[in-house]
Amino acid sequence: MGMIGGGKDAFIGAVHRMSANLDGLIELSAGSFSSNPEKSLESGRALFLPSNRIYATYQEMLEKESQLPDSERIDFVSIVTPNYMHFDPAMMALNYGFHVVLDKPITLNSDQAWQLHEKVNQSGLLFCLTHTYSGYPMVKQARYMVANGELGKIRKIYVEYPQGWLSGVVENTGNKQADWRMDPSRSGKAGCMGDIGTHAAHLAEYISGLKISHICAQLNKVGEGRILDDDGAILLQFDQGASGILIASQVAAGEENALTIRVYGEKGGLEWKQMEPNSLIIKWLDKPLEILRTGGAGLSEVAKLHTRTPAGHPEGYLEAFANLYRNFALAIMNRMGTEKANPLLDYPGTEEGLRGMNFIDKVVESSDSQTKWISMQSKYSV
Amino acid sequence: MGMIGGGKDAFIGAVHRMSANLDGLIELSAGSFSSNPEKSLESGRALFLPSNRIYATYQEMLEKESQLPDSERIDFVSIVTPNYMHFDPAMMALNYGFHVVLDKPITLNSDQAWQLHEKVNQSGLLFCLTHTYSGYPMVKQARYMVANGELGKIRKIYVEYPQGWLSGVVENTGNKQADWRMDPSRSGKAGCMGDIGTHAAHLAEYISGLKISHICAQLNKVGEGRILDDDGAILLQFDQGASGILIASQVAAGEENALTIRVYGEKGGLEWKQMEPNSLIIKWLDKPLEILRTGGAGLSEVAKLHTRTPAGHPEGYLEAFANLYRNFALAIMNRMGTEKANPLLDYPGTEEGLRGMNFIDKVVESSDSQTKWISMQSKYSV
Amino acid sequence: MGMIGGGKDAFIGAVHRMSANLDGLIELSAGSFSSNPEKSLESGRALFLPSNRIYATYQEMLEKESQLPDSERIDFVSIVTPNYMHFDPAMMALNYGFHVVLDKPITLNSDQAWQLHEKVNQSGLLFCLTHTYSGYPMVKQARYMVANGELGKIRKIYVEYPQGWLSGVVENTGNKQADWRMDPSRSGKAGCMGDIGTHAAHLAEYISGLKISHICAQLNKVGEGRILDDDGAILLQFDQGASGILIASQVAAGEENALTIRVYGEKGGLEWKQMEPNSLIIKWLDKPLEILRTGGAGLSEVAKLHTRTPAGHPEGYLEAFANLYRNFALAIMNRMGTEKANPLLDYPGTEEGLRGMNFIDKVVESSDSQTKWISMQSKYSV
Amino acid sequence: MGMIGGGKDAFIGAVHRMSANLDGLIELSAGSFSSNPEKSLESGRALFLPSNRIYATYQEMLEKESQLPDSERIDFVSIVTPNYMHFDPAMMALNYGFHVVLDKPITLNSDQAWQLHEKVNQSGLLFCLTHTYSGYPMVKQARYMVANGELGKIRKIYVEYPQGWLSGVVENTGNKQADWRMDPSRSGKAGCMGDIGTHAAHLAEYISGLKISHICAQLNKVGEGRILDDDGAILLQFDQGASGILIASQVAAGEENALTIRVYGEKGGLEWKQMEPNSLIIKWLDKPLEILRTGGAGLSEVAKLHTRTPAGHPEGYLEAFANLYRNFALAIMNRMGTEKANPLLDYPGTEEGLRGMNFIDKVVESSDSQTKWISMQSKYSV
């Protein structure tokens, strides 16, 4: 693996590396960790990389790595830069024949996403978009149970993602994470809805197997002087008649990272909370509530395949993230002929990326509109 | 106390009686428990009432009781009939000079509510609308903390009230509670939103001290053949710039009575769940989360005044309900000169009733409209 | 009902009255609320009793009430005085032919308990010992499931009752509840173990249907200068081979009233927490955990018979307490011929009182002994 | 790192590898994964090791690795075999100059532990005993708060470790984990108490900073035909006057891995549950309960140093385990001169190993004895 971005002090770069490390399938072999060559070098050394695999620019890395023999060169790149720096390195990596892991949202705008989607399809290369939360074993279990009809026809979906870390206008006081996220030129046309609303929307569609068809959104700019939304709520209509709501906020003071989803069908409902990820609560209409537990009794094959430790040995965010990397690595190994394919070992790709960009477009459009319901239909809604 | 409605097998009548009994301040002395005189008699006897205080009709009760000497006759009536039977007995009771306790929503429509409101104001009689949930001590505490500025300026309010008991079309299979609630002629123009949405709206305004100013609602009729909503969600705007959402559903299969509210200000957020009512969670932006507990340390005077048992001896729904009755009884005793007034011992009245009817009107209007935002302003929005 | 003790400011007297009031079956008609006649009068008036039913002494009350006609006089007395004031009024009440409700522990010592037990048996009068916690519907459910073999043979019982209110030596600073409880002449030979350890022991035996056969106890006097235990732990052996532990503490700083029990059999375990009393957690060996809920699906008849409100309308301590009073009142009405007997409507009696006194004796003996295991066998272990 | 044991299908070997991988500081470079050379080879290949670093025996590995140049050879060995295979490879590794990571309990008996302890001290080599649970950041925080006097003088410690996986006699039906653990020749003189009781005892001492001084134990052999304990409970006395209990069970049917500790001082208590490891509950005597959260506000430096992700991104068992490996790797790097020492980055060593073996000896002695209290004093109680 070669990494683009993620130098020292970058939050998400370290998360990607730990997650890639966990299963011993992936080795960090090269990197261009910063647009500042010195910082890149320093970061690479701290990661025990040999100097000749630490590059001053991603262009240099892609070019030089592509010239190394197959047995030495990196197999894929992981791009962990801010949104505005997603498209160019991803496209270049694909052009050089590297598979790509990319953080969400996939690009700065829908048009870039579309180009990337087409490029991936044409090239036949592998592409993983890190919608981390769908990597949790109990999310897999939830999806399985819905697909299996255990809840009956789905009627209601409530998904919410409250955080509180942007309650103060911390981008004005040196918080780098906030700084680029609240800047449209680096973040895109949405703030909170792009950053975490897309996670919530993906999770709702992933678990329910339904697609959001219409929305009615209210975005807010609560922090003084903000250009992008830091908060919002959306009425949702899904195909096949379900409805629901989506909440995303980064000004819910005191909340950590409280992504939560509830899905109700005719026979019962399920509830999953990212902050207590090893429990999946099933509330039945006519029998006692059940709690399914990571590693515990009564789980589907797909949940088991994404679990590393026995019940009661809690798994967390890094393990969920590692499931994406593990599945992506196995897909590459399958391409190489060293692993059998297993459709249960899934990971999000450019379709999910496109849907996320379309979600951003439509939510902003809806919030700005006096029309109540906005259709999600567009050329990007694959 | 004389009771109108609430014969054997009626859910809410028994709840009113137990709540009225609890503190030994109120005695059930008379009743007209059913429109069926025999059933009324049977019910009254089961409640140990003497035969001469069990009446065949509420008209008879009000007339005869009003002729009894002051020391014998009832001081107030408690009306626990379905919505369409609220207005007439309430108005007649006021005309006979009785104070009134009435279940919510206050009447079948806003016009009736307005007449009742005016009548109460003109008569100077006391009136209590049983929005039970604002009787909980931790709700009082939450309201106190917001008013006291402890969370800073309020920004977000999420209130939700999911139930699952109407997941099946049980009104077709003999469920009497469902039967009248899903019938517009007996329930009014809203189903779920009138029955429990009004509780949620009242709770949000009660705790936050803010008023809902604009709404954008989606009501659903999920159960096949239903004329009234059994589910809905609303985007909310409050005065003073806060925003939020309100969810109410009676088809969230597997949910019991999960009224929950979260209120976030600049400095932190609070969370209260009716199903775990003795904990009030305070999530601070920059210090550890705290949990305030009924009867525990750090509580305001108003919370203490609504608590009966020491910390760790859980109080519940009946105690919250009893707080309304206790406060109402003390207000009557104050009128009689036997108790001092205490503004902390509050209970909802016709203003809250009017606001509830206006909420129902506007929510139905919004759901039927293609206009995104509907103002809550009306002649009823006192 | 006539009350002995429980004047103004007494905690448990008010609890008894509210619990007795709740269901409208019992009326407080007389009382001797304090050894101080003026205070008794003042208390009785605050409770709306007529002056001629407020007595200066319990002796006077029992004598005079016994001379009233059947239709006027009290049916039973409720004695809510400190332990040292249990025996004399209870015995006198029985002698005058009144049924008796008595707070636990039953008496100051085992010998008194034995006399009371014999007297009750000889007189044929009804007697209720208020082990409140066995009145909770989910405790009834737990007992039912164990008896029904749903957990298989019982192997382990962990019962614990931590409180923190005696962490400081508050009996020296005016806390009346602490004052008599830490005084052997008024409390008996145990402090914490008598006050709350007996509740824990009763709950363990009530749910499991097993009897404690041997114990190994360590009592502690943590608060400086205390003569009685304020803390302790006990290794337990039950008949039929189960084992476990019992913890009781009043110096577990920060704990409220955290009575909790876990019972494990061959097929699974159950867990019940008094502070969240409406959930009964069932942990199965080989299938997902279930949570049974007061008023919810899948409950036994006995649980339903002790429930007043639908699922999600939380019941609490007063409702559990009221179940004892309700069952006792129905037993009296059965004696009068106005109610059918129902063995599911149980309440603790003198046998449980004797077992509690024997528990106190043996725990103190064990703690003082160097012998490891002490048998619970004695003349009092009925 | 070279690994001894932990071939395919071994639970704890994979845990060690993932934990060692996580931070990118440690590389698995060699291994002898099984006493069966073919299985060792197969396991090593599955882990992408070159054939010349996969060894048929640990003796071969230690010998050959010791002959490699410094820059190539392993720095330390990780021994993840059953208890009876701890001493010989550990001693041999030390003799060859390798640092050692060893699973707990440290050896099969106290005498071996003592020899290892002396050897480590004499050699100056580094040694880490994997008491995983003290690697959790909230455990570090708990230890810090106690040491800092925030709870006042410690009075009570309740530690419990219930599991249910040995409820059935699964060693008779092919469960390999159960098979060796229930065999004294491979497990040692205790079963459950050696396997998980030692974890509980270590955690109690680690957090409280106190030492267990006296015990009174009851061990049980619940599963039919078992020679070793599968369950037990212990009354504890600590130095400096605290007391408590320790529960460990592997027949608590339905329990997963529910290690929980509560520590109470004069001013308040703390509670930590391994299955919800990111919350540390602080119950104050006279102010509201607080919950400290991994990555959240109000934490000590030592907690922060053992945390990888922001608050609300749950960390789990592997991260706790990885903290031991990370700290051990940094200690080795400090020895090499490439890292500064930081006393906050601790890990358990042979002293904790010796204390664990002494705990096993004394618990078995106490359970077999009719004497109530057994002193923990011995030549091994360092």
C-alpha cells in the first residue's frame, strides 16, 4: 500500500494505517504524506519507511512505483487527503494501474465522481470508498435480517448522526479538521451533510436495501459566520413506500459520534448505535426484545465473517474500518488468484460514492428551495 | 372528585383514579362512568361508591352534585372520555361551577377549545389538562436548567414519540383504544399526531421555554385502510432561532411508549427518556457527562417538590400523573384558603390545550400542502 | 387501616400510605402517628383524619377501635415504627383481633419473631411483612421462570444491595434514619445486614425457590465509632447445590439503592435491577439475550396480575409496595367473603420474618467466628 | 517478533498478532507456531512468512534467530502456548538474549514463576505479561483517579468476572480451549481462578493500588466430572483496611466476558465494565454521577496516551491488548536508544506474574481449608 496524505497529526491517516495493519494482509510500503516534501519525509521515517519509498509528491510516487517490478511495487494507493484533493490523485493512480482506496465523500463535486466512476468501470481496477460504518459486524447482521424478511416489509427508517465538536467556531481558533471542512473550496457544497450526513444516508440504504427517493431538507449554519451547513434535518421518502428522517449535526453540544439507526418493519424494529456497536437490538411486535451481540449466538454467516474476537471482547471503530481494508485486500488477492471470491466480503465503491455526491447536491438544493419534496433522481443516482 | 367516563376496562380512567388516590388529597366521591347506566352502576360499585353517588349520565351527576351542600358535593370533575366527549361535559361542569380535569387533546376541534378557554377565563374556575409527561420531576429539572441558562442559548430540539401498538390494523379486530382513535368523528382530524404528537410538542415547548413557530410535516397512513395518520415526522422551527424535529409514530413495531427529548444549547445538551424517567443526562461540551437522578444530588427546588421517594426508589408514570392531580388539588385548596400558593406547583391548562389543537390543525395542513413551511400563527396560538 | 408510627417527616410512613392509597381498596381511617401525642394529632390532621380517630397512643387506638362497630372500625393496622417498636404493637393488635402489616425486619430479635409467628398462626389473623422488592412484577416473573424450569437447575445466585448514604457518620449530624439504625437497642444486633441484607436474602430465596443453607460472612464497621455493621459480604451455599454471594453495604459511596440479583441455571441466567425494575434480562446460553418488560409480551399470569400500566409506562417502587398492600387487602376481603382467593396474589408473612431474623443471627455469628462455614439451621429456620 | 504457538485456529495467537500489528511498530518475522512441524509451516505461510523463518520447533527458532545479524533477527518472542508450555520456551528465550512477551498465568506453578522472575532480573531483559485488561485507557484513568485521591481513602472493591462458556462440559465434546484449561497437567492447580480469576485480582490491585492481604475462598466444580474449579467466589481483605469480594465463574450461563470492577472510597465510587470499556462511571457521594469517556473531556495524561481515536469512535479489546505491545515495543526501542522512556507507558511483568501464581496457590489452599482467613503472605508475594 502506498499512502497519499495522512502525515503526522492527521487524524484519519493514522486510522487508515492502523486499520490496514490489523490483519497482517497489508503493508505500508510507500507514501507521499504531505504536500510539504519535508513533512512527508519526516512522516515516512516515523513510519519506518525506507527513504527511497518516501516521495515528495503523489505524482512522483505513482510514477516511480509504477516502474518498480511487480513483486516490489505497491498494489494500491490509499488517499486520505481533504475532499478537494481526492479526484486528481485517484484519477492518476487509476491511470497508472493502481487500485484505489479513497475516503468519503468521494470527490469535491458530482461531476468528478462521475468521471471516477466511469474510469473505474472502464479500467477494471478495484476501488473502495471508506464508508466505515457499514464495516461493523452488527451492521452486516442488520442488513442480513432485513434482506431475509425477518422484520417484514420496511416502513420506517430513522437515522441520526449528532456530533458536537463544531459547537464553537473552532475553525477560527486553529482546529485544522474544522478549517477545511467549513471551507467550500476544500470541502464541497455541503459541510456537515457532506462530512457525516453522507455516512448516515449510506447506512440507511445499506441496512434497509431501499433507496431514498425524495427528500425535504432544512440545513442550518448555526456557528456564526459559517458559509456551509453545520447542522440539518431531512424528511425522507424511500422507494417501496417507507419513510423516515435523517438528522446530522455538528453543533449538538456534548455529543461525540452518535451515529444511530432504527429500522421498523411490519413485524418488529432494529436499533444499532455506533457508540455501542457490538449490540444489535431487535424489538419484536409480539415477543420479547432480543439483543444480538458481536460474536454471540444466533448470528448470520456475514456477521461472523466480519468478527475477530469472541463475544464479550468488544470490537470497535478500527476493527470496522479494518473490515473494509481486509475485504479490499482479499479482493485484490482474488484478482491475483491467491484468494477465492466471497460475495459476503463486500465494501463500498464508486456507486456509493456517486450516490453520496447526489445526496449532497439534492440536500443543498432542497434546503434552498421552497418546494417541499425534491426527487433524488439525477444522472448521478445510479 | 367526580369522574365522567372511565368505566371498567377503560385504560386511562384507572390511571386517573390511581394518580388521584396516591397522595391522599383527593377522594373519588361520585361518578358517571359510562353512557350505559348499568355499566356505570357496576363500575361505581366496584369502586366502593355509594349507589346514590353513581349516576346514569354526566348531566345527572353535575345537576345533582351541584345541589348537595358544599361539604358533601364534589369539588371538581375529571373527564376521561374519548376526545369527542370532552367538550360538552367540560362546558356543563364549568357552567355548574365545578373545576375541571380533562384529558388531552382538550377537544375535538380548535373552536371548541377556544370556547372552553374563554369559559374558563371568564368563570375563574380551575382547569387542568393532563399532559402527564410534564409532571415528571426530571422534566421539571430540565425545564429549570434551560430557563436558568445552564445550557446556553438553545439551538436544537429533537423530540420523538415512537409506539408500535398500531402496527397491525387492530381497530378491525376489537381493540377499543384503537377503534375510536382511528375514527375522525371521535378522535378529531389527526390520529397519531393528536394522540401522542401533541404530548411531544408540549414537552418540547415546556422544557425549552420556546414556541414552535414554523413546521413542515409529513403524515402517513401506514395501516391499510386508515383514514387518520398513524405516523409522521415534522421539521420544526422555534422562535429565537432554534430548530429541530418531532417524530411521532404508532407503527414503530416493537416500541412501547418511548417518548424521548434532547435539547442542545451552546454549552451542552440534555436528554430525557420517559421509559427511564429518573435519569436526566447532561452532556457538556467541555466536561464529563453528568446524570442527574430523581431524589439525587444537585437538583433544583422544583424537581424536589415533585419527588416522593429517595434516590434509587424509582418513580414512574403514575407518580408523574399524580403530580398533576396533586398540584391541581393544592390549587383548589389554595382557592379554599387552606393552602399557600406555590408557582412551582404548576399544571397545564387551556392555553396548552389551545396550542395542542393548533398544532393538530397546522400539522394536518402542512402534510396536505406542497408549501414547505407553514406558520403556526393563528387565532388559537395563544 | 390504622397506622402506628409514620408521623410527619418519617420516610417510610408516607411510603406506606401512598402505597395503601394507590388502588382505592384501603382507606386510612385512624392513626397513632407518634409517641408524642401533639405530633400525632398534627400528623393526623395533615392527613385529613377526624380528630376522634387520631390517637395519643397505639394502645388507645387499638382499644378504642376494637370497640367501634364492624362497619366503622379499622380492619388492620400498619406498623411503621423503628424495629424496637415492632413487637409490642403487633402483638397487641393481634390480641385485639386486627390483621397486621409490619415493616421488616419483623422484630428486634428472633425470640420476638417466634412469638409473633406463633400468635399469628394461633389467631388465624392475616399478617404481611413488607419485603417490598418481591412485589415488583418482574420479580414475580423471575420467580415464575425459575420455578418453571426455564433456566434449568440453578447453580449460581449473586445478590447485592449497595447503598452509600451511611458513608459519612451522619447519625452524629442529625440524620434520624441513621440514628436509630446504627443503635443496637433500637435496630437489633445487625445494622446494614438487618436493614437491607435481609431484603437481599429474601429476594434470593424468593426468586430461586432455594433456601440458604450455609454462610460465611464478613461484616464491617467502616464508619468511625460504629457499633453495628454498615457493610458486609457473605459467601452463600443454598440447598440443592447452588452457591453464590450476598453483598450489602451502606458505605458504597455514590450508590443509591442498587439492589440487583443475578441467577444462573444450566440453560441461562436472569438479571434484575431494582433501579430499572421494568426490565428482566434473560441471558441464554445458546441464543440471543432477551429482555422481558413490565406490561410487555411473553409474560406469565402472575407478572400481569401485578402490573397496572401498559408497557413503556414505567412502574416503580410505590407500585411494588402497593402490590403488597393490594394483595393483603384482597386477602382480607377474601376472609370477609367479598373476593375470591388467588394464590398468585401473595405477600410475605411471619415465616419470611423468622427467616430474616435467623439470617441476622447467623450472619453476626459467622462474622464473629473463625469457623468458615456456619449452618443456617436453627429453631427459627422454618 | 517471533511467535511461539498460535497456529491456525488458536484463539489467542491471532489476538496477539493483530494487537502487535496495530501500531506498525512490530513486525512478525519468525515463528514456531505448533509442536507439529507441518502445521507450523502451514500457519507461517498463511501469515506470509518466508519459509526460512518458519521453524519446526521453538528451540530451533531461538537458536537460529540468535545467529542472525542484529538487523535481521527478531528482537523478542511472544509465547502464546497453553500454561504448561510457558516456562521452558520463556527461559530458553531469555537465555538466548531475547525479550519475552508471555500470556498469563505466567507459568504452571509458582516455583517456575520465581525462576523466571529471577532470570529476568538477572538478565536485564524486558518481560511483558499480557494482563490485557489493564491496557484499557479507562482502566488507566481509574488507577490515576484513585492514586490522585479523588475518591478518598478506598474502602470497598468488588471485582467480578463471569463467563458462561463452560456451562456445558464442552471439554468432552471437542472444545480445545476447554480441553487444556480443565486439565491440571496443562493448566495448573486452578481452572477458572487461574484463567480469569487472576485477571480480576490483577485489575483490583492495579486500579486500587492496594494489595490483597487475606482471602476466604470457595471454589466449585460445577460441571460434572471436573477436576479443576470452573467457578468461585472470594471474600477479600486488602492492606490499609479495604475489603471486598472477587467473583469468577465460567458457568454463569449466558455471560460473555463480563469483567467488571467497582471501587468505593470515602467520597465516591467508580465502575468500569470491560464490555462497555469506553465509559468510566464515577458515582459521587454528594454530586451528580459523571461518566468519563475514552477520548473525551476531563481525562488524565495517562488515559490520553493509551487512546487512538477521538471520543465516540469506540476502542475495544484489541486496542487494549495493543497498548501492552505498543508499550513493550517502545520500551525495547528505548533500550535501543531510539525512544525516550515514559513511565506512564507501563505493562505488567514478572512481579504481576508471581502475584498471580501466589493468588492461585492461596485460593486453592483457602478453598480446601476450614480456616476462614488465609494470609496472602508467601515467598512469592513480592
